[in-house]
Amino acid sequence: MEKGKDYEKLKPAISIWILDKNLFQDVDSCHLPFSVYNPENKIILTDHLSIHVIQVPKWKHKGKIDNEKDRWIYLFKEGRNTDPENPPEILNTKEMRQVMQVLKDFSENQRNYLLYQSRREAIIKENTIIKRYEEKAEELKKALKEKKKAFKDREDALKEKEDALKEKKKADEKIKSLMMLLKEKGIEISDER
């Protein structure tokens, strides 16, 4: 709906679930309509939103079709055993012939549909593998960077230690040479380090 339009222009949202197994075992009804309802205040929010559950196994054919709903359920239940070129009288309406033609076209195109689905799944798997590879490569890069940093830190620490040792050695040599000078001058100092 566009800005400024009247809510009355909204079309109802109706979901139809056609089930080949019974969802509600304890209910005898084949057709179960649900709506948005507040049980506490017994208020239906809107009739523009509903879910219709059709439990096909619960439908009982009484020999005669009285309404379009029964005609559709008959198609759902018996459609796969029906010849679209020569439908039974129950399904021999313009609308049902059109539906059966669409189903026939769909089943003929099912091979193409399955090929499409297989290709789509392969692309999804390939993209997943590529993404995982890229994530692992990124993790390895990060780990390598951390190891390089740790190695450099260790090298820097060793260099600092070496520099400190060199400085100590220089200081020791300087002290030793000063001590020798003092000794030559006749001044004796004990080395108590």
C-alpha cells in the first residue's frame, strides 16, 4: 500500500495449507479456518488475515460434489490418478481443466526444475566452501602475523639483553682499566662487587 492510500484498498492475506497427513488428529473436520482472534476479549482483529488448514485424509467423498471447496479437495485427493485429457465429471469444469493443465505442464517441467534446484544447491555449497576457505585463510594470516610479532618481540628482547651485556662488559673493562691506573699510582682499592 502506498502512502496516503485507504486501508480499505488492502487485499486479504489468506494462507491455505493443504496437508496430506492430519495435523489435528482429534478433529474430524477436513477444513479448519483460523483467524487472528483475542480469546480473552472475544475479538477478531481482522478478517483480512486467515489460515485455512485442509486435512485431505479427513475428507470423505459422498458421491456428489456440492461446492467448489469439495471439488478442490477432490482434486487434491484424487488428482494424481486423474487423466487431465479425460477428467471425471466432477473435475470437468473450465477452472479444473485449467488447473490440471498447469499441473501437467509442471510435472513435464519437473526435470528442468530439479536440474535448476541441483545447480542452485551446488552454487550454494560452492559459495559456502569458498567462504570457509576465506575465513580459514584470514585466521591463518592473523595467526602468522601474531607469530611474527611474537618472534620480533623475542628478537628485540634478545637484542636488548645483548646490548645490556655489551654495556656491562664495557663498564667492567672501564672499571678494570681505572683500577689498574689507580694501582699504578699506588692507590689500592679492593674489588667488592
